[in-house]
Amino acid sequence: MSELHCLTALAQVQCKEAASPESCDNGLLKVCVESSISHLPSVHQIWARICAEELYIEIDTRQEPFADFSGLSPVTVSEADKLYNDLLSLRFPPIHQQQSSVPTIPELNNEPDDSRVEGETLEVKVDCRLLYEIQDSSGYDILHGIQVALHHRTETGFTHHSYLIDLPPEVAVEVFMILYELDDPEEALNLFSVCEFFDGVARIPLASL
């Protein structure tokens, strides 16, 4: 559902940078990622590795205003709310404790509580995925990439930030070797594929926005 929301949201800002991921977008990406992955060694290693490079990054920010339900009957609103909550429970099941025997790819199924603002902080949903053989908005070909998506609530709706990062082959190999604990670079490059490798929540200062 959030993917559909992003598609229908109005694009507000779109730009491209050649920079370290930790410095782009005035540091917003850095503070969100580092707030959510500090306890996950493999994802922290991947973040540190890509931040050691100056990479091509496409930044896209979209605003999604709240829908106006003022013309709907209370019964319709109640039924829609129940359906929405049912869909959320299917997409974001309860958190399960990780055990040492599970695969090494970390999965955090926690979801920000409506990205609510508490005091001077904001909850931001953070998604990270590997991408393979795609194009950016201008048609530029990206063979290996990482996309980091941030989603948070505002007073008038939701904001979605997307960071599409182009990975040089040598960096892509190292990222995949870290993620799947591989020792063979050639095997890592051959296995590189599309997958979501992190889904978590960050709590950041409002001043970071």
C-alpha cells in the first residue's frame, strides 16, 4: 500500500548528487540510517562501506497529503479504517525474536506508530533494498544499486524520501559479500539480485528535517 501511495504522491524535489551517502541531502539520510541500524552489524558494515565512496545518488522527495473523508458517512469511514488496519497487520506482523540459527539477513518488522511526532523527535520508517539492472528517472542505466526509502508523517500528510545509489562493481561485490557472508567475489557478483535487506524505524530530532 505504501508503494502505491508513493506512486500517487506529488513529486516535490528531485536532484542528483555525486557524494558520500552520509553527506547527501544535508545529512538527513545519515541520521535516519544510523539511528536505525546501529545494533545490526552486517547492515552497519554495508553502510560504512558505501559511505567510504563518492557515489552517484538520485534523491526524490514526494509529498502525500491526507485524504479528505469529510463527505463519507461514519459507517463507511469505520469500515475503511478496519480494512486498513487488517491490511497493516498482514504486511507488518508482530516482531519475532531473532535466533542464531536464522539466515544472516536481518529483518525488522516493526513499524512506526503512524510516524507520530513526540516532543522534538519524529519516527521515520527506513527501508533498504538492493536493485539490479534498473534506470533512474532520466534513463541512466544502473547495473547494481541500493535504494534507501524514508517515510514519515507531517501535520498535513506523509513525506516519502527515496535515495537511489549507483554502486560501482567493486563496491557491489563487497556489499553482497557482507550481506551473505561470502568469501568469493565472483560468486557474490553472480548472485547479486533484487532484495530488501533492512526494514526498521528511526527516531530523529525534528531539527534534522
